[in-house]
Amino acid sequence: MQSISVVRRPFRVGHKMYLPGDVIADPGTVPFFTSKRRDGKIAELTEHNLQELATYMFLRQGTPDAEAKLNKALEEAKYSDPAYIEKVTKLADKQGVDMTGKSIKDVVEELKATKKG
């Protein structure tokens, strides 16, 4: 799965301001990314520390929907991961599910429905 990072403490790089809770999907877009992560201004988002970061964001910003926002970011990263897409494609071919014109998320939902039914 590709790496997702979240801003913990606000910082400015050039003329751009990064606020707590901003999701960084591509570290290459943030100048001095590694030094900001080393300073603790950026945290790595995983399923294991999701609740901890959501609580931190709620206390820091007062955003009640922090957990939903972080969950959405993790889910989007999972559905864009090439290894996950290949796995779903193989499983869909094996079970005979048509993937034409469908998103990976829709195919996963269809596979879950056929598994239950």
C-alpha cells in the first residue's frame, strides 16, 4: 500500500501553508518533506494509528469528523494501490465478475455480495 501522511503541526514552506489534518498523498509535492517528518510536523497514517491521529486532530483543531476524513484517505490509497488492483482483478476473473466500466470499489462490493450470497 502506498504511503499516506498527515500534517500534525502547522508549517509553512514558501508561500504555502500546511494545516493540521491536511492529507499528503504524494510526498514529492512538499518541499523538505523528510525534515518536516523528522521534526514531527508530519505523521505517517496507517490503520494502526488512525484512532490516535484522529483524536490528536480533534483535540488540536476541534474537527469532529477527523476519523471519517482519515478513513477516507486510507481507503482511497488502498483502491489506488497497484498490488491491490491486481489482486482484485485476478479474483474477479476467477469468479467470473464483469469489470467493464466499473471502479475497483464497485468490483470489491460486488465480490463481497457474491461471497455472502
